[in-house]
Amino acid sequence: MAITVVGVVGVVAPIVAKIGNFLMAPFNCQLGYVFCYNSKIKNLKEEADKLGEKRGAVQLSVNEAERNVKVIGPDVKGWQARADKCSEDARRILEATKKTIELAKLHKERKLTEVAYNEPPPGIESTSTEGIKDFKSLRLIMNDVMEALKDDRFHVIGICGIGGVGKTTMVKQVAKRATEENLFDEGETERGRANRLNQGLRRPKKFLVILEDVWNILELNGIGIPFGDGHKNCKILLTSRFDYVCDDMGAQTKFTIAALSTNEAWKLFKDMAGIFNDTSHTSTDLYFTQKAVATECGGLPVAIVTVARALKDKDRHSWDSALQQLSRSLVKNFKGVEEKVFKSLEMSYNYIESTEAKKCFLLCSLYPEDFNIPIEDLVRYGVGIEWFEAVDSVGEARDRVHAFIDDLKKGYLLMDSEVKSYVKMHDVIRDVAISIASREEHSFMVRCDKALKEWPEKERHKNYAVISMRCTGMSWLPDNLEFPELHLLQLEDNYASKLPKLPYSFYRGMKKLKALNMLNAYIERSLPTSLQWLTNLRSLSLYRCRQINDVSVIGALENLKILSFSGTRIKELPKDIGRLSLLKLPDLLRCGMKRICLGVLSRLSKLEELYLGSSFNDENSIEETKAIFTELGFLTNFTTLDVELTSFEYWPRDLVLTHLQTFVTILGSTLPTYYSSDYQFQNQVTLKIIHGNDLMESGFKIVFKITKQLHSTQVVGLKNVGYDLDKDGFKQLTALWLGKCEDLEYLIETTNGDVVQL
């Protein structure tokens, strides 16, 4: 961490000699006889000049000592005063021979050979901003920072952003502008000891202290920076890769430097690579390749500058090769990238304290570039490969992963997605993640950015622990794969390619597999029988594998905890699923499930979460459906339900789900447009074309005590929402929608003084 002080304090080097030893007797400038001989006058001038030189040398040493926040001794100050007075007398009475003798004596009394000084340090304005231009996005942030420096309300100001995004350049320019605008007293760079810094900052001057690249909370007084209400003249500007560090340091305002926009990134890349906009070039294939290479740098200035300089003046073949490498996450092959980009960003990864959070970060690299990464996938992978410590339920695992995601976003290793409950990873960060994950201790193989025509020959018999493969374009899959250490396998197709069904022996060489995710795969009718050999499998997802209709083989996977048929066309949940005694979460959303066999749910003694959505409908009779839901009431671990029933008649009147914590329940309605299941429930209930008395007399009303969002349309007989449905007055309600409830008279009961805060 570097500390810069814009203020009067500056430390350059210690004074070598002890100025305190430089003592002399008091001047006795008594006027004697005046000798007007030329030789005497000449001697007087020479001695006066010599004293002036020595006086200047001592002053340089004194200046240096003051920058070192050292106290100048009274003997030195006395000598300076006497020398000044004597020099002044000498100028007035050059004709005095006695004065000439006294000056000669004074010169002999003090030897200054031990006093040394270094060249004064360079000012703030000397810092280099090479390679970074005055882009609009950065200029706006800088202007905001300057305004914050002028605002007396702000004493700690934070600048955050991913490594290499330009934070250091920003603070250098801010320091330069602060000096030019005289916001703070004149000063230099401070890299000294805490006591010296503390003493200097306590002087009645205005200071800006810049703390660069802060990784942890700092005790400001511990490093010599007086801070608090008693030190209003001291402002602190800090930079960090971690948003929470700025918060922990008490930043009253903070600014985030994001990656450059597409246009800004291209302008910087062109300047660094020497690309010109002449018409003869902009229409060539090379020009479009150069733009594609610039895009691969992801708007990160340090990557843009490094890659652009590496390719400057290179031929077409070099640019084509560069694009191929970048598209395969091989950016570190470029000169300087390993040192300037990867090592810098890897520091952020190394600084993650939690091993679990590191695993979460690496798992995000399994998805293609610019992909919206489902947070729920990370939850289920975590449960599957069992990398959580002291976690007993899926809900706890979900909370843990969301906490990791928040920390990774605060460290700018992940970004918000435009889609709720998804995240994204910056392209260059992803390249770093893949580089780390591919090392022997992690053993990831990620091949999901480019469609492969066949499974790579050299990648069929290795000790990979994690594989993510994009199978689009493959005409066949090998049946002789040997991955004895494989724990997680993710295979993705785009469905349109209609990958032939998996070979029956496809999974035979993966007996340690714990998590399997098949996305959009064209699996014809039934899963391969080799799946039953995966006895260690904990998590299985068949997302949008639409041709499957026979899943009976899954009944042999007795260690399964997570099972997803989401997006498939499986019509019936067979009795064989009841053999999965450890199953905690079956996900049947959007799969058109018509029937659940009686007795299946009650056998799932570990069941915690059930996702049905609109999949489960009228194939069962009303009585059968009631019996199926009644089974949920006997499951002591059951906490989460997502279901839509077209009629309240399908809900058992006496069913009380005592342990229910999170839910989306839609009764008597088709799927509304505002509904979405993102596994981060808001405890939402939707009621449509229902009689209020049926609700008030059923066990379902216990759900209203923890309901946060209530949608009521055409509910007959409902007079008082806040009392009829929940006598406690919906203590947790945050949102209420009402429509066509014609019997409604009151929203809340106010006689007891209770008020619902919406």
C-alpha cells in the first residue's frame, strides 16, 4: 500500500550529521578600527561569501530535517541567527578589519563536511498517466471526486474497482488537480514512519492523504494519520479492489470505476496499437479482426494497453492467431499479460479468505463468455460436490452461496446481471479464473466457448475433477471416456443440433461423479443405463432435455439430493423416485408434469423443497391431488413450496404446513405475468376466483402469517384483508395487489391501533 500526502509534510532522507554538534561562541561584533586597505576589503568579501555558502548548506539540511518531521535544535537556530546578523554587519562595514578577522574565525569554528542532503523529492505532478486517456466516463468520476474533496461533509472518500481498471491513475490525476487548484497546502510524497507522519499531519494545515490499494481495514492512528472530529483538516482518499473495505474504512462517499465502454476501449486500443482510421484500412478484414481483439480485452485498460502494445506493427497472421487465443481464454500467452494482468487479478482471488468462496468463484468459469450465470446452479453444484462446511439444508447452502456472491461482487470479481438471481463474470476475470482452475490442484477442463465437432482426443483419459463441455456440432459422443477423479460434469447442447442419444456406456468411466448437469441435450427417450453406475451422484439436472420420457433408471441413484427435470416433457413422477430417501429438492418446473404417483412424496423423508409451479395440474382427480399434498404435512424437514393450482379444491382443507418458511403459491389462477420462480422467494400468495370463507376455514391460512406479497383477484366474501385472512394483521406483508374483490370493505383493522407497513 502506498501513502501519499498532499500537504506541508514531506520526508526525503535523514540528515547524516548531527547538526546539534555545530556550536559556536556568540558573535562579538564590536567595531574596531577601520582599515581601508584593498587587501582587507578583499579578504572580508571572500570570508562573507564563504559564510553565505555554508549558511545555505545548513539551511538545506534544516529543510530536509523539517521534512523528516525532526525538531531543529536551539543551537542550530542560534548559529543561523548569529550568522545572518554577522553577514548583515559585514555588508555595512566591509572596511572593518576586525570584522574580517571575526568572519574568518567563525568560518574555521564550524566544519560542515558531515552534513549531507538528498535532492528534493519530485512533486505530485511528476506521476505518469501513460496509456490512459481523458475519457468521458473517467472525467465524470474525477469531477465528482474533486467535488467531494471540496465538500466539508466528506472526510473519507473511496474509489473502488477491479484490478487494472485505472484506480491508481485516477488518484494521481486527482492529486495533481488538488495541488493545481490549491485545495491543500503544498507537499510531497510521504512514505515515512508513523510517528513522523502523525506529527506532520497534526500541524494546522489542510491535508489530503491518499491510501492506494488498500486490502484490509487500517487503523489510521496506527499508521500515523490523525482522524476524527478533532482533525477536520485531514481528508483521506483511498482506493481498493473491495467495496466493503471502503465501507469498513468509514467512507462517506465512494465511486466505482467500471470497465471502459466499447467506444472508449476501442479508442484506447487503437492508440496503443497504432491503428489508423483511414478508409483503406477500415474496410479490410484485418480491421474487423483488430476490433474483435479489442473487444476480447473487456474494457479493462491494463489488458487493452498490454495486448495492444504486444500486437503493434504485427502482420495479419499474428492478429488472427491473437483472436483465436483470446477466444479460447489464452490471453496470458501475450507478452506482459501474465505479469501485468493475470498476476494482478489473481491477487484478488488469493485474497479471498474462504475456501468455499474460492470454489464458488471458480465454478463461475464453467459458463461461456458473457453468460448469465444462474446462482441456483452454483447452489446445487455446491450441494452435489459437497464443498460446504457445516451446512445441513439446501436453504442454508443457498444463503451461503448468495453471501459468497455478494462478497465476490464487492471485490469486483463478479458483476450484476440484467436478470434477477443471475450474475456475470468479466471476460478477463473469467480468463484468470480458467487459468487458476486448470492447474493441477483444481483440474478443471473448460471447453464451452466454441462448438466442438468431436470430443478432443487428448482429453478422454485424464484426472480432471471438473469438466464443462459445449457439445454443439458434435455428431457423436465417445463411449470410452475414462475420468476416474471426475466430480462435476456439465454438458451443453443447443438442442437444434440434435445430438444422438448418449452411448449406453457413456458414464462408465466416471464412477466418482457427484454432480451432473445436462443442458439442452437431445437425449432420446431414456437415459443411458450406465447412469446407474453413478452411485456417488448427489445432483442431477436434465434441463430442457425434452425427448426424455423414461427416467426410471434414476431410482438406482440412492445418494441423490438434488433432482431437476425442469424444462423437460416428463409427464409422470414414477414410483421409483420414492427410493431416493436422501432427496432434498426435486425441481419439476416447466416440465408439464401431469401426475405424481401416490406414496412417492411421503417416502422422501429428507424432502426440504418442492418446485411444481404450473407443471402439476388436472391429470389426478381432486381427491388424489389432495392425498398427494397431504403427504407433505408429514415431512418434518419440508420448508419450501412452489405450486400453482387451478382451483382451491385441490388443496386439502386440513393441511397445515407447520414448517413452511418460503413459498410461491397460486390458487385458482393461471400463471400471471408478474410471477417468476428464481428460488429467492418473496413468500408470495396469489388468490383468484376463490371464496374467502374457504380460505378462512382451511389450514392454508397459517401461510398468511409469513406472507410478504399478496395478490387477490375476485375473492368472494372477503371484507377485511387485514383481519379475515390473518388476525395478526399480516405483520410481514410488504406488497398488496387487490382487484375485483367486490365484497371488500376494509384493508386493515384499525381499532386495535395496529398498522401494516407496506
